Amino acid sequence: MSGIDRKRSWIFVAIAYGISIALGLVIFFNGGLFGDDSSGLNPKASAMTLLMVLMFAPTVANIGTRLITREGWSNTLLRPNIRRGWRFYLAAMLLPILATIVGGAIYYLLFPGKFDLSMTWAREMGMTGPIKEDWGPGVSFLFLVGLVIVTVVPVGLLLSYGEEFGWRAYLLPKLMPVGSRKAVLLLGVIHGAWHWPLIFMGYEYGFGYWGAPVVGPLLFLVFAIYLSVFLAWVTLRTGSVWPAAIGHGAINASVLLMLYFVRGDVPRLVGPLPVGIVGSLGYAVLALLILLNPRALAPINTPQPVEPKVGHELQGAPI
């Protein structure tokens, strides 16, 4: 294939974006993500419904494009390939957690006044759950990390798979003819902008940040590019979508990890959340290390079945 399959790529993007924009408009005209009950739609319920449905829009786009163009189902990347790719499964599960911790740690080093070992804000917000006050910060943090690890796989398989079966399993291979680095960066932009209906309604960054409402969507675009590099890496090196689903689940499961130690208001544009400028530095370093490795984004060589030749090669072959 000498170039991008433009027809199928555009159909996929049209379906995925169409669902995102349509659901965004429904929420917007019913009070938004943070509207009051007088809008007729419970804001928390509407936000959760939008997120749950939206996460499966790329899967719908994958299936829809295949049906519309009669593409078939031979290249779905559904084979797990665990035996040869187990290291990337492990990386998909653990590296996002490490990146979140690194970004949050850098934020607190730069802004020590925002660091609270006692997790006062988190306790006031009811976020600490079973964490007891006498556990101490070390035990509490290890408990939170363990909780994230335990939830990674189910979150990835049940929710994040809905996105990854579209972005990484379908659109990424379609973009690869332009080169792996360009394809990964382009996919990051497409994936990030797909979230914009939510971002413009205050998701991730709220409304009162500096440069609103433009800076937030642009910053999320950068974060999505970081994620695109990492998730493409585990996909291409295994030939399977499942590590990307687990990796995406790990990102979602760990996103609040460093927020437990914040003092006072949360400066979402900066950190400690990984969508902030400083909070995302762990993911930035991870993406840079992958991009600097010339072989990191090279697809694995998938053995193809060899058709037997008619002739002496078949002599003695089992019937």
C-alpha cells in the first residue's frame, strides 16, 4: 500500500466525530456537564452517560467503516499475542502509573506549597475511602498504587477497549503508510480533537483557567499526542489491540493518583493531574524516549501462512 487509505480513514473519522459532536450537543442543550437540575437532565448522570457512550464511538466507527466499505475482518488486531508480547503488556500496565507519579512529583517539587501529606483536601472531598488517617502517607500511597493496579485490567477491557478498537486497531494501521512517527503524531491530533466537545464544556480543565476556552483544548491535544505515542508503541510491538486497551485503562485508573496530595484548589492547567502542563511531563518523557528509538514504532513481523506448492514438496505430507 503506497499511501493512506483515504476513503476508509475519512469514513472512520466522520463516524467517530459525528457521534462525539452529536452527544456533545445533546449535553450542551440540556444544561451542559455542570448544569443544574432545572435543565431536566441530571448533570452528573448526563456526564457519565456521555462518557460511557462516547468511549465506544471509535468501535462503532471501526465496525461501521468495515460494513460500509465491505472491508472484511481479517485485520482486527484482536489476537492477544501474549507469549511474544508479555513485556509490552506489563509495560502497558505499569508505565502509565509511573508517568503519572513522575509528573505529579515534578509538580509538587516546583510548587511545594501545594503538597499536603495528610491528604486533607482529598478527605474533605470524600476521595480517601478505606484509607485510615493513622496509616501514614507512605502506606496510604502504596495502597492507592495497589488499588490502581488492581483496577487497570477491568477498566481497560470494559471501557478503554471501546476507544482502542477504533483508534489503535483500525485508524493507526490506515495511517502507517506515511511513516510510523508521522502516523502516531497525526493520530494523536485526531484523537485529542475528538475530545473537544467535552473539553469546551469544562471537562478536564473547567472554565476559569488562563486562556480559556482555547488553551485547554490545545493542551489536551498535546497530552493526547503523548498518549498516542505510548499506545501505538505497545500496539505495534505486539500486533494486538489488547495492550493498548490495558494501557489506556492504566492511564484512566491512575489519573487521580497524585491529586490526593494537593492542598487547596486544583490548578488543572498546570498539575498535578497528568493533563496539566507540568503533570504531563512524565508522559512527555515516555513519548520522547519512544520516538528517539528508531525501532520502537516498527510493527512486528507477523508470520504469514505459507501456501504449499503442488509437487514434490508435498511428498510425505500428512493427509
